[in-house]
Amino acid sequence: MPSLKDLKIRINSVKSTRKITKAMQMVAAAKLRRAQEAAEAARPYAERMNAVLANLARGANPDTAPRLLRGTGSDRVHLLIVATAERGLCGGFNSSIVRLARERIERLKAEGKQVKILTIGRKGREQLKREYADLFVGHVDLSGVKRIGYANAHEIAHDILARFEGGEFDVATLFYARFKSVISQVPTAQQLIPAVFEQDEAAANAPAVVYDYEPEEEAILADLLPRSVATQIFAGLLENAASEQGARMSAMDNATRNAGEMIDKLTIEYNRSRQAAITKELIEIISGAEAL
């Protein structure tokens, strides 16, 4: 049984931990508001660009369309871009993205495909490198970036496009977490190359609209598709930033409440031990007095 001194030290230690987790929760809440606003502001732009490119792709000639749209004609080599956080203490946020990527890696390997991994964020790199170190082709460190900007996504997209033009892969897929709420972040796999345009049910059922483009669809796609890759990466990074802060806020809230419950239990144990010690001393005093 721990002594009164040990219990007192442990109670003070848990109280200090609770102060830290409470402070981290408040910081995450402040950052979440800005990150959520940025992610939600980027969604309409990305969705509208997706709709425009989808309309252009329908009218393009499959034989003369840009390679970013028609692909290489093969899907043998897959590049997986796994975007996670630079820091931990955010619950299962990083692990859920890595789990989805790991499932895709195992499935592709079972199908006889070649897999290459490019990580964004230190936590995803640390987890995947334990098993798939030989599959890594690059890593993007954003630890020094306080606020994600389009320039960061453009640099990543430029590197990916250069690898594609160099024939290093056939299919590129981005893994990130889409922000839904503080307690819900959805791990998502989005194919970047060849371009895939997803439309909601309302857009799919809407009557087709015919546009005349100048210049031709192929020329417009050749200019817009590289920008689309950067835009999708930027939107994914913004979603990740909001998801990370939401997950951290929730995790630190749980940790703060757990610390409070532990303090209550330790305090009860301390009081009981103290009362038992006092009772024992009184019994000893009374027994000594009676013996006299």
C-alpha cells in the first residue's frame, strides 16, 4: 500500500498533467476555429473546379486528352501520398489515416502491383516506415509551417507531377482525413492521377449542358489539370489541419476529465489512509494509557 507521501506526490503530479491537457485543449479549440473556416472555404472552390473539369473531360477526345486525364494506359505502379500530422496527442487521427493507407498497400501488393510511398507529416512517416521502409520515395516536412498555404500544396504537386512525367508511377492517390465535426474525421483516399471527377447525385441527375470552349477542351485541360492536382492537395491539407485540431481538442478533453476522475480517486484513497493512520495512533495512545 502506498504511503501518504507517495499518494500526495501522485495527486500533485496528476494535477500538473491536468493543467497541461486543459491548456492544450484550449489551444486546439482556438486553432480549430481558424482551420475549420479555411477548410470549409476551400470546399466550394474545389467542388466547382471539379465540376468544370468533369464537363471538359466529357467533351475531350480520349486519344488526344492530356496524360493527366487518360493516364499512362497502365496501373502497375501506384504512388500513395499519405498526409498526416507533424505532432501527436490527437487521438486516433494519425493512426486512422495510416490504417487506410496500410490496407491499400496490402491490397495492391496482393494484386501484384508495385507500391511507392510519399509521406506528408512526421507521424505517418514514423508509422509506415516500420513495415514499408523499402517503399519510400520521399517525405515532405511541414513542421516549420505555422499555417498551410497554397504555395505548400503547389510545391508538393510540382514534385508529384515531375515524377509522373518522369514515368515513376501510373496512379497517384492522396490519403487524408476529411473534417466532419470535432468528434468525427473521416479517413479518405482520393485519386489524383489519372484525374477522377466525382459528382454528387443532384449534379449527376441534372440535364446535360453543352458548352462551346475556345480553345479546345484538350488545351484547357492541359492547363487546368496540373492546377487541379495542387488544388486537391491544398484542400486535403486544409481538411487534415481541421481534423487534427478537432481530434486533439477531443483527446485533450477526455484526458482532462480522466485526470479529474483519477484525482478524485486518489484523494479518497489519501483521506482513507490518513484516517487509518490517525486511528491507529489513537489506539496506540489509549492502549499505552490503559497499560499504565
